[in-house]
Amino acid sequence: MSGHSPEHDAAAVDQYVARALGLNDPVLDAGREHAHRSGLPQIEVSAAQGKLLKLLAELVGARRVLEIGTLGGFSTSWLARGVGESGQVVTCEFEPLHAKVARENLERAALADRVQIHIGPAADTLATLIDENTEPFDLIFIDADKRSNVTYLGLGLELARPGTLLIVDNVVRNGAILDDPDEHGEASADIRGVQDALAWLGKDPRVDATALQTVGAKGWDGLAVARVL
């Protein structure tokens, strides 16, 4: 018996995988530390998850990516690498401080020229993009306030095309999606938002979706992946 809890073991495995596959990028790691020092919550994706986002962007040949929830720009940076030098990431962030830190991190990583940050309520930004007849996005990554997931999915679908990949993060929440949301106090709205998002993905005939549980440095969680039909 090692004496380690499953969570500790899972985090250690994540660290091992990151070392074995060379996922600990010094520039991106420095940006993550800068975000933490600036007071941003430590809720960004792991290095392994960031690399997955990059690979998925490359697999679908994404040149235009929409991200909802910039935080300190860690996932944004991986997505920006995925679209390549000629691609663009449009990312939405509500908090001006988060956007400022993200911009600094993107500049440090030499990726700022392929990222456009919109500050303010994401739903308003998406509505504006729709009104402007913005060119469709090839991949949409949703990782913001969970209570608004269905709103983001609905608006995102209007900014998608057949074949667009939709990714929704944090859809397991340590198993809380099995519970009555009202049992979770302040987190209730977010849990209900995740449940509603999974129901939406399962019922809407315009998408084909699945969801996977994940365990690692970010604990027990998961992500939903859907293809626009």
C-alpha cells in the first residue's frame, strides 16, 4: 500500500505523462505562473488537456477557433498553436484583469498576433459576432460559467458550420452531475447548467455528441465533444 489517495495518484500520473511526452512547455508554464501570481483562480486546463485541444484543432484542420472563457490564456495558447500562423482564435473573457494577464501571456508566447480577445459578457460578444455575419468557426471550446452552457451552445451553433467541433469542459464535476443541484448551495446553478448542457447535446438533432470522464491534475471531471451535423 502506497498510502496515496486516488486523487494524489491521478495527479502524479498526470505529471508523469507530461514529463514523458514533453508537455511542460517553459513559456506556457511561465504564463500559468504569472496568472497565479496575478490572483487568477487556478482552474485552467492541465498541460495534457491543453495539448489535446491543440491536437483536436489540428485534426479538424481548424483555422478559426472560438473560445468562451479565456482566463489567463493557457488553453488559448494551446489553441493558437493548433490553428497555426495563418489561423485565428477569438476568445471571450468577462474579467478585464483576466484578459490583461492573458494578453501578456500570449505576447510572451509570441501568439498574440493570432488571438483576438473580447472583454465583456460572452453572450453579448457572440450575439454581436452573429449580427456581423462572422465567418463560421471550425472549433468552439466552452469553458466559462457553467450555468450559461446552454446559452453558449445555442449561440455557438449559429457561429458554426457542418463539421465544426464543439467541446464543453468540466461536465462531470467530481460526480455532482448525478445529484440534485439544489443540494450544492452556491454551486447549484453550475451543476444544473452542466446537466442542461448534456441534455441539450443529447437531444438536439443538429449535433452528434459524447462525453468522457477524466481524472488527473484537475481531479475527477470530464468533457463533452460534439460534431455539428
